[in-house]
Amino acid sequence: MNMIVCCKQVLDPEAAPSTFKLDAANNRMVQPPEVKPVINPYDEQAVEAALRIKDTDKAGNKVTIISLGNNLLRDVVKKPLSMGADELILLEDPAFEGGDSYAVASALAAAIKKVGPFDLIFCGRQESEWDDGQVGSGLAELLGIPSVTVAKKVEVQSGGTVKVERVVADGFQVLEVQYPALITVSNELGEARYATLKGIMAASKKQPIVWKPADIGVDKAGAAARKTRVVKLFQPVKEGKCDIISADSPAEAGALLAQKLRENKVI
Amino acid sequence: MADNKGILVVGEVAEGKLLPITAEILGAGRRLADELKEQLSCFLIGAQMGDAGKAAVAAGADKVYVADDAQLKDYENSTYMQVMEKAVAEVAPRIIIMGQTANGRDLAPRLAFKLGVSAVMDCLELAIDQATRLMQCTRAVYGGNAKAIFTSEAVPQIATVRTKASSPLAPDAGRKGDVVPFAVALDASKIKAKVLQMVKEEVAGIKIEDAAAVVAGGRGLGGPEPFSKELADLARILKGAVGASRPPCDNKWVPDSIQVGLTGKIIAPELYIAVGISGSSQHMSGCAGSKCIVAINKDPEANIFKEARFGVVGDWKVVLPAFMAKVKELLQ
Ligand SMILES: Cc1cc2nc3c(=O)[nH]c(=O)nc-3n(C[C@H](O)[C@H](O)[C@H](O)COP(=O)(O)OP(=O)(O)OC[C@H]3O[C@@H](n4cnc5c(N)ncnc54)[C@H](O)[C@@H]3O)c2cc1C
Ligand SMILES: Nc1ncnc2c1ncn2[C@@H]1O[C@H](COP(=O)(O)O)[C@@H](O)[C@H]1O
């Protein structure tokens, strides 16, 4: 299987909400110095999904990572290599900045066409900055291939199909899909593997391939290729008036909490 | 597409009934249609949908197209896309609205990209800009830490709307509207996937989406036992349901279907009790609409205390039994 995984570098989404800041005048987030960039967690799980397939037949399987952005930190974007992926392509240029899902998916589609034939593309179900959950399906549409979103299990079958478990509200659907296909991965897949020391060594020696818009034949990228416009970005004000119940002991506080809820007709 | 007019809502039906989210987006669509003084149409795609078409009229639609076919029983995007392409060609709407459900979030981007536009996903609010007559969509970004208003000049404008974000109209059986069948000749060569099975993982008791009280636990509970003992007991006393943040689901302490949050269930109960949950923005996205949030957490700095109405700082092992004993006594 020839597999491609799209991985985005994002600011650590697990950072405390209190660290989050906006430059509202410019409709932009401000990067707080204490918050570090990471690979979008779902994308690590997308890498995991591809590596699980690679594990079954190492010889014939290849995993290529594509990351789009600007000022990508090599230590961060190389993580999938240290987990066991084979190759890294960076779509890196200031011109890629400020794109929406349409701009990102269009550039990824152009790069994938340049990479050549593939069997499976994996994306995360969504990335943690815009939380859009659109690039995967959009990319599949641009490439004219089938897609299954929010997968928790992917198995290659004989006869050119993969069996996918797709998470829905009260359970999951089991689908059989013809490949080449695109699959977006959810956390229900299970934890992504850690990088091994050997993997980290190998990754440090590998040089990513870097492509600019002209290399993949796109004349409009980033902000210039957007279909949607941000009219306003803002942080809703939180009133934050928590009544912290204090008492001589936590147990008494617990009992007092029940009383408070009763007084306020909550229970 | 300059002549596109009206609003098209893509509804969902289960066991012959409109899903609540469909009534909600029909309500939202009705308000936009009235502002634009244009029609609100609704597409229902599925099999054996009974009187759902009439229900969609009662919920605000002017015209309902029912694509009822055995082959449409289970959602699968290469099949449903064939219906949607024909639907868009027939209705030529300026705006398309879907629910942010498993199906809506899968279908909306594919349809959008097919039409050369981008959707705005998981919206909290839709409005019409008077000057341009374009829809403006408000949605949460950065895990819920911020909100953004999006618009686009490209037609049709496509949006999905979050569960419980907009209110349905009171159903009016006297409303006038047409319900017409919509025939689609499915092209088998375009169907790329087939649904082999649907596995239900429903939990016993009241559904978390329907419960007036939800008792939710987080990583701080340390294992599966407190969920089946203390939390289940408290939920029973309050006639509510048990929920969880993501780590207990990831750790298989509880079923995935009770995850509350941005990528789990979006709920708005009267009472939400969060035990051992730090209150990440992604988690709060799923419960911020609750009337009253109560937090029990041993860390006084935990973000949950910025979101809660009442809180106790302490170890749940001590706080919860005393709380439960008192609740029992008060409710007797
Ligand atoms: C794109 C994206 C989507 C996500 N979607 C969701 C989602 O839908 N839902 C969701 O929940 N998360 C989601 N997450 C994960 C989220 O960022 C947090 O990691 C998660 O919510 C943390 O869960 P928690 O509060 O249970 O755990 P933690 O943050 O680890 O908090 C545990 C808390 O328990 C307290 N505690 C520990 N021991 C005790 C004790 N004995 N007594 C009392 N308190 C104690 C601690 O003080 C701490 O505050 C998402 C993340 C991303 C990036
Ligand atoms: N800049 C990017 N570079 C690589 N992959 C991306 C990028 N943006 C989005 N993706 C992929 O698309 C998925 C969905 O992104 P989104 O639609 O923005 O939520 C992510 O989980 C990634 O797999």
C-alpha cells in the first residue's frame, strides 16, 4: 500500500484556556511563548492508522507525510518520521499562510497529484485551530476519490477494498470502500505510538522535500485562494462568578453544596 | 449561479421521525427565509420516512422533497451525493443548511467542494447581512477559546449548524406547504462504498442528550469503577444520565457514546455536575449551554471553576459521598 498522511503543525490544543490570546484588530491569534507547536493530535492518529497497515507488510508499504504551512519547526514536523513514516514533504512558503480549508485542500491536492499514484490518504478528523473538519472530505472531492470520515478502524482487504469502522452518534457503521480512498481518523482509533530512539535517529538524518506553490503548479495559495472570509474573530466574555463552597472539611463542603443547590432550586 | 434563490435545508429522519436537529435548522432556515422573503425548501433523504415530510412543513418548510428509496436507507456519501447534486440543480438555492451530525459533517464539505465553494462548519448562529443579502455564520474556533464570523461571496453558501444552537419553531400542523416525492436514478458505477453493518452502542437508561441532569466524570476519577458506582448512583437519584470527558472514553472506562464536548455530545441539561474534569475549552464546548454547572475538583486553579456556577475544591472521594448523602436526604 502506498499511503499519504496529511499532518498539520498546530499550537498545543491542550494548553490552558487562560493562555489563549487574540489580536482582535487583525483577526489573528497571538502565539503565547509558553505554548509549543505540536502535530495536530488527530493527525498523529492518522499516522498511526497508516503505520498499523505498514506493520502488516513492511516491504510493500510506504507512508509519505505532507505538511502545509510556513515556518514549520523541523523537530515538530519530523515526528511522524520518528514514529516510522518514510518520507516528509513540506509545502512551506509565506504564500501558504492565511488559507481556509479550500486553499489548504487545493494545495494538498496539487501536491498529491505530483507525488503520483497512491492507495490511501489519511487525514485527521479535524485540526485543533479552526476545528473545521473539512479538508479531508474536500480533498477527496478534489481528487475524485471516495472518503470515509471519523474512522476508528481501518483494515485492508483483498480485492481492492478497505473495511472501515466509522463513528456515528450511537455506535459505528462498518463500510467497505474501494481504494484509492481518503479516510479521516478519530481518537477512537486508539493512542498513537511513541517515537522510538531508533526512529528519532533515522528522522534526524532525513531531509524533507520542500515545495513552494510554483513547484506544485498552483498560482493562488493561502489567503489568495480562500473561498471564505473572516469578518470578525473575537473572544466571548465569560462572567465567571463561581460560588466556591468552603467549609471546615471537604465532606462538609459537599453537604453544603447539596443544600445550596436546593436553595437555588437546582435540585 | 447569480440567480440562485431561497434556502434549502437538508433534514434527517430516523424511524419515520424528523431528528430534533432538523427541526432546529428548519427554524433557523425559516428565519433567514423570512428575512430574505424567499422560499424554504427541505430535502429528506432515506427510506420509509413515513409522515416526516408533513412534519417538516409543520416545522417551517414551504416545500419538502422526499427522496425515499430502499437504496438510501443507510447514509453513504457517494450515494447521497448523487441525490444532493440533483437537488441543488433543481432548487438552485442561495443557501444550504445541514445539521452538524455524523452525516452532515461528512456530506457538507463534499458537496461544497463539488460546487466549488467552501462550507462553514458547526455554526452557532446564522444571520443575513442586510446590505449584501449574504449569510454570515458564527462558529467557535480554537477549541472553543474564540468565535469567528465567516462569510463568502461564492454561491451557494453552505453551513452546518451545531445541535441545540438554534431553536425550532413550535410545530404547527396547520402550516401550508407541499410535500413532493423526489425520484433519483442512482448510478451504480458512482457508488464507491457500501455499508456492511450498523453497530449500535446505546447505553441503558436516559440518553445523555435528553437528560435534565448529567453527572460527568473525567480523568480525575482514575478508573472505571466510580462511573459505575458513585456517578451512576448520583445520576439515578437525580433521574439523569452519566457523561464523561474524553480521557475516560479513550481509556475504555466508559463507552465512547457518552463523551461530552466539541467532538462528543453537545448537551444542555438543567444541571451538569463535572467531577474530576479540568474544564478544557473542547470539553466545555459540549456543556457550556447547561443551565447550572457544578464542579468538584481538587485543583483550585482548574479552569472548570471559571465556567461553573457552584464549586467545591476537594478530592471527589471525600466530597461526593457527603454530597450524595445530603442530596438523598433533601430529595426524600
Ligand atoms: C480537537 C480536539 C477535540 C477534543 N474534543 C474533546 C471532547 O469532545 N470532549 C472532551 O472532554 N475533550 C476533548 N478534547 C480533549 C481536551 O483537550 C482535554 O484533553 C480533555 O477534555 C481533558 O479531560 P479531563 O478534564 O477529564 O482531564 P484532565 O485535563 O487531565 O483533568 C483532570 C482533572 O481532575 C482533577 N482531579 C484529579 N484527581 C482528583 C480527585 N481525586 N478529586 C477531584 N479532582 C481530581 C484534576 O485536578 C484535573 O483538573 C479534545 C481535544 C482536541 C485537541
Ligand atoms: N496545513 C495542513 N497541512 C497538512 N494537513 C492539513 C493541514 N490542514 C489540514 N490538514 C489535514 O486536514 C485535516 C482536517 O483539517 P480541517 O478541515 O482544517 O479541520 C487535518 O486533521 C489534517 O489531516
